[in-house]
Amino acid sequence: MRHGISMGHTRMKLVAGAVLMCVASVAGAQSATLIGGGATLPALGYGGNVANRLITPTSGSLLYAYSHIAGNTPATYCQTGSGTGKKILAGNDVGVANVAAACDANAVPTGFGGTGLAQPHFVGSDSPLSQADYDAYATGHSTGKPVQLPSVAGAISVIYKKAGVTSLKLTEDQVCRIFSGDIKTWSDSRLAGSGVPSTATGNITVVYRADGSGTSFSLTNHLSGKCGPVSIGGNGVAPLFKTNQSYATAAASYISSYAASTSASGNTGVVGVVGATANDGYIGYAEAANALVAGVKSASVANDNAPSTFVSPTAFGPALPVTLTYDKVIANTVDANGRPTLQSLPLTTQCVALVDPSTYANPTSGYPILAVSYFLGNTNGNGADLAQVRGVLGAPYNATVRASTTTIGANRGLSFLTNTDLTQAKVNGCVLN
């Protein structure tokens, strides 16, 4: 009997030891897959295939090009939307994390934000960190700071489906009036000259993002910068667009004025609703590359600085020069004009970098509705994956990766960025351990 008890204890010790060894190896060994996700706007550029929520990168995409450099680890990318991606990086929103857990059930560690994954390796976001995002990160992390560096830029398409309209050409005034609900129907005389035939009838159904979205942030960054107050129905009330990653918040004063509206998650979700066979008269917004791949029509929009020249969003793509602002985030409240303002952080690391939204709200030339997307990571806690995390965050600035990436560039609706600070050395100085 005593012998049996001894053998049982021995087996228990062996099992416990094996579990500890397994845990230690997971904690200390380099991951077989880099887990990333978040923004849907640049997802096609990052992964090359946006048909599924989970992207396994395909040839020609940025992450494919990165992972096929000798010694680099493959990466997956989960399309959750920018807001969810930032919440998962913060590490303190279990509910949001569980939503995304199914995105990569077979990866080790499991899922983007799933059980067993303390932190993703990297996150994409089209809306820069806000003060609320930074505070959530501080709550979820006992040590370390977030790293944020701009990665790519994209054009936001005004997408549509209307029988008899094969080519829609909109002025910025018309864009403002459609998304404010001032133009409610396809028969509105103010659409004259836009490619809408005089015989067109029916309501305009506006489709907007249901999730926290950098695409919504960037569209409303443009609308708040360009539209000014728009009175609805001649009631003398002139509300404003308010720049926000929640479209429902940004356009709260206007949504009730739409003739009809609906919402969908992700750029692919909005594209799917607008382009659905049964839907006619729908207008929404999505990243240009997503619309292009799905075959959904995009309006050409005339920049107010060249009002007679209508530019297709898919023409966007040559490398975009940007200026960086460091150690600042977007304030939680907008100014009296609905514009985002910057707020200083208690940091001097120059590892939280953003492109001031005011610098691309109203570009002086070319297609006028733009977004800047970011890669985010952690200064600390990268463990054995340190070199790989550094590499993937630096991939948008890697000349070899750029040369092998065909999903970003001229006529793709997505653009690489240029700034002398955007280098691998910059990434390495911010991602420490």
C-alpha cells in the first residue's frame, strides 16, 4: 500500500514537472506564429486576402513578404477593427478579447486576444491612440509602454450601388450633404451633374461602421475638417461632424435625418452590404482596396482645390511623405468645431508617434479622403520573440519587404509612407525586451 502511494506521488510529480516544463517552454521559446490583428482598412495590404476574418497572408502582401525573408516567422492577421485591436493590446478587456479568440484557434499561443495569449505580438489601428486608449493600456500593464508608429496610408472610398448609375462623380459639398442626411434621395436636384440620371428615384440608404473603426475616424476627420455646420431640414440647427472612431458618435446629430441607414462591422462588412444583390440605392464608405477587390463601385471625388477634376480613390498609392509628432495622443474630447486635438503624454520616449490628423484632413491635391494606419506593440514583454516583433513592426520601412509587396502602391488605394525617422533602428530603440 505504501509502495502504491509512493508510485502515485512519483507519477504526480512527473506530470507536474512536465506541465511546468511545457509552460516554461511556451514562455521562453520563440513563437511559431506571430499573432496580429486590428484595423481592417490596411488588411488587404497586410495580408492580401480579406475574404475571411482571419488572414493567412498570400503572395504579394506585406506580411507574406516579411515572413519569406530567411529567418523570419510567419504571421497571421485578424480583422477585428481598430477599436477592438487597441483594446486587446491594452490587455484588460476580456470580453473584447473573447470575441476575437476564434480568429486563430490553431496558433500558439491561441488566438488574437484568446485564452493563453497575454499580448498579441502586434496590432494595426487606423485611429491613433487616444488618451482613453493610453489610460486603458496603463491599467492593463504593470510595466512597459505602448509603441505606435505609422505604417501605411489609405484612401477611403465613397462606395455605392444604384441602378442606372455607372459612374458617380461627387463634389465635396455633395459628400458632406449625403453623410449629413441633407441629401436624402437619389432624385435630389443637388445631385445634378454627378452621373445620377434625372429619372432616378428612391431613398439613399447610408451604410456605416458598427464597430470602433479607424476608417470611421478618418472619414469623420475629413468631414469635420471640410463640411462645417450643415443645417438639416431648414430647422436652423447646424450640428457638426465630430471626429471619432465610432461613426454613431461622430454623426450623432445627423443619423436620425437619414432617409434610411444600416451598419456593418469591418470594411468588408460595409462593402458586402452596399454590394449585395438585393440592395439598391446604398451608399457607404470603405477602404479603397477592399472595394476594388470586391468589385463594388467607388465614387470619384473632386478636391475643392481642383473642383473640376474628379479623382478615383484607387489612383492613390505613391509613397506619402508624413511629419511625425511624438509623445502625444488624441484628446478624449474634440474642439468646438468637432476637430480632434492633441494631448501630451508623460513620456519622452518618442515611441508613441502619430501623424497629426489635421495634416491630412484636407489635402491640397489629389483624392481628398485619406487615412493613416499604425502598427502598435509593446516596449516590454516580447521575450523570445523580441527580434521578430521588431522585424514585423519595421516591415513597412524595410526596402526588401516593400519591393516584394504588390498590394500596396500606385493604383492600389494604399500607400507606403516616407519619413527619415521611420527606420528599423527607430523600431529597435522602442521595442526593448
